[in-house]
Amino acid sequence: MFIPKRVFFEREALDYPLGQRLYQKFKADKIPVTVTGSHNRVTGIPGKTPREAYLEAKSTLVVGVRRTMQFSPCKPSAHYQLPLSTSCTGRCQYCYLNTTLGKKPYVRVYVNIEEILQQAENYIKNRAPEITVFEGAATSDPVPVEPYTGSLARTIEFFGRQPLGRFRFVTKFTGVDTLLGVEHNGHTRFRFSINTERIIKSYEQGTPAAGARIAAAGKVAGAGYPVGFLIAPVFIYPGWREEYAQLIRSLAEELKDIDRANLTFELISHRFTLSAKKRILEVFPETTLPMEESERQFKFGQFGYGKYVYPKETLQEMDELFRRELDRYFPGAKVEYLV
């Protein structure tokens, strides 16, 4: 369970029942609590070097009020992002949030969940009679903070009652027990980000092992949720074919009693930008992440900046491996994309 070293409360967050409850809890637990003016401009997080600042921020929780109610688009996986939290307690070296959330990517939760869900309902009504899909983990992993907020359970319950609304989110974490009994009515797709043990141990610090994630996925599937898997980022390294094939076999064994036709897979190859590389090397100077530009192809992304991706021939090898193994062990499952 995520236990913050310090908690900052936006002043207005204390006007909400959840804000008051969390304030009292952290005070009782003797965790240092500070009231601040804005959840967007938090000062007082220590750290003299880039690495110290990063690690201290990852141990900091900020409780705020979400004011912007214009939800961002979330292509290709959903129509809109659903902002339940921001940042993540994990310390994955390759994570794009390292560059988008600044030098101190503190974990942030929002106490006005009912207002956020009301706005989601407005979006659903505006697109009726079409179904509207919301992504709950575009800039966060909401599971580690769920014991404090209960926002995921509340959101899943909300979408369970929405004929034209669907919810999806992805996590690397395994604290799913409080979500198993929620009445989801099949309207929430619960996705897990998985990778080989070598990649998790090398680059995904502060996250559960692959076997634990797969076991949690089995629990979730047993509770009737539609389940999906994000295999990302896929790396090329000695033995990568055998280890990714073994990952899929382990997944098939855990889910042997689950209907394959309702499973989804998303596959994303490793890529990086020059700004991300610079930031990663500041925070993780000893990293062994493969970030040699000469071994990649340069490609412009959908947001106008360039990134370095694996060559087309390598991507084709990935595609052949994953499609062969998924066809063998998960016939009927949907591969949404491999990029």
C-alpha cells in the first residue's frame, strides 16, 4: 500500500467530505500535513538533485479540487480522459510522465469526484445515442491511491448504471480486492500492464512482479469484469522472443477458465524522445535503457514532436511473434493494436 511521506491539501479540498476525511486520517497517522493554495503549484517538496527531487515527489500526495471540467480527448483507446488522479507511485524509468509532469511528479488526487462524474454524464448525454468511452489512467495509475479515495469503486459503480457510458483503465498494481464486489454490469474494462520479469526488475521499480499482476487479473476476470492487457513497452534484448512467449503462456494458464472472446490486448514497442532521454539520464544516471538513436528510426508522432522507434523490420518481428502466440493461446481475443 502506498503510504506518503508527506501530504499537501489544497485549501478548497477541505470543503469536501473526502478532503476532510483524508485530512483527519493523515493527521491521526502522524504523516506531515500542509495546506497549500493550489494543487498545481506545490512548494516544499525536498530534493537538491534531479533524482532526489523525483524520488521525494513520488512519495508525496497532493489532495486537490479538479476545476477544469473540459475533458481531454484520448485517442485511440477512448473518447475522453476521466481525471480521477494524476501521476503514479511507480518509478518506471521509461515512463512518459517523467517528461510531462515536470521535475517533481507528485501524486495528486481529486476530492470532487461527484462533480467529475456529473460532467462525464453530460458528455454521455451529448453523444447519445452513441456509446461514450472514458479512459481513467491516461496520466496516472489510480489503483495505489484507491484505499484513500474510493474513487475507482465509485466510478465503476457509476458507469455500471450508464447504458451509453463505458469506462476503462489500466494498472500495474494488484490492490484489486475492494473492486471485486462492485456492480460493474460489464461496463468497465479492467486492464493490466504486464511485461517480462527481466523488464520489470530492470526498469519498473516500485511495482509488483509479473506473476502478482497476472494473479490479480485472474481475480478481476473471476469477478466478471471485461479484462484487457497492455504489453508495454516491448523491448528487444537477448532472449526477448522466448521471454515474451513465456509471459503469454503464463497468462493463458492463469486465465484458462476465462472466455477468450472478451479479452483485449494492446501492444506498444519501446520508443523515446530526446527530451525524455535527457530527463531519464538525469533521474536514472545508471540506467541501461536502450536509447541509442543510431539503432532506431526517427518518426514524427501525432502530437507534432519526433520520437525514436524500432526499425520497421524489428516491428514486423514483434508483430509476427505476438500474433502467433496470442492466436495459439488466446484464440478469439482482440488485438487492438501493435505500435
